[in-house]
Amino acid sequence: MPGYDVLLWSRDSYDPHNWPDTEVGRKMKRLTRDHSINMQNFDIKIRLIQDEIIGKNAFQDLQNTRNIKSLGSACGTQHTSLWEVKCPKTSKEGVLRVYFSISSKYRDTIVILDGEFKTEKEADYSMACTRLREGPV
């Protein structure tokens, strides 16, 4: 199965070596600088789901191991396409959480909406929900 294309909200290319100068790009750049090991782990997962041969199967495998999970209707019943990737899945030192949506506008495309590094607090995906509500991604 072919893989997914990955974009940053709203339509910037995913490139961990050259983040765009946008709100999401700057946040991802900061996370890369502050949590490089976790971001490398995240990039490995993204590269797997982008792979032309195993991409969608890799996505399913990551979902089965709970590295990627659907947050369901966390943003309201009209927006059920919010997902998260955790790197690592659990850790006392903290977890990188990247929130994304599977695009309803572009075929086989994932759009990264927001990211954060969490230690003990609950996840805050309010910005991801705001971006998801702003229009189809």
C-alpha cells in the first residue's frame, strides 16, 4: 500500500531539516531543538508512514501498538479526525505528542496541526482543535 503525504498546517511540506517559518514550523523547530531524541523517533515513524511500499501498513501497525491513536471527537462531534503520535509511548522524563489530522481535502495526506512535550500534565490539544475547526485540512 502506498504511504501518506505529510504536510504541516496549513499546507507546508514536512521537512525536519528545514522547518518553514510558520506558527507550526516554529513550534516543531523548537521541539526539535529541545527534544532532539524524541523528534528523531517521531521522524522515523513519519518516514515509515510516508514509505511508498509499506506506508499504510506501517500506520496500521503503529496504531495497533498505540504509538498512534485517534482522539475521536476530542474537538467536538463534527471534527472526529484528530490523532496523536507519542514519542516515546510512555516515559517518566516526558513524552512528545504531535497532533495531526487525516486530510478530507487531499487524498492520502496527513496534516500536522500542533505538537507539545508533556511531563506530568494532561495533553493540551486545544490549538490542534482550533486549527481543525478553521477549515478542511
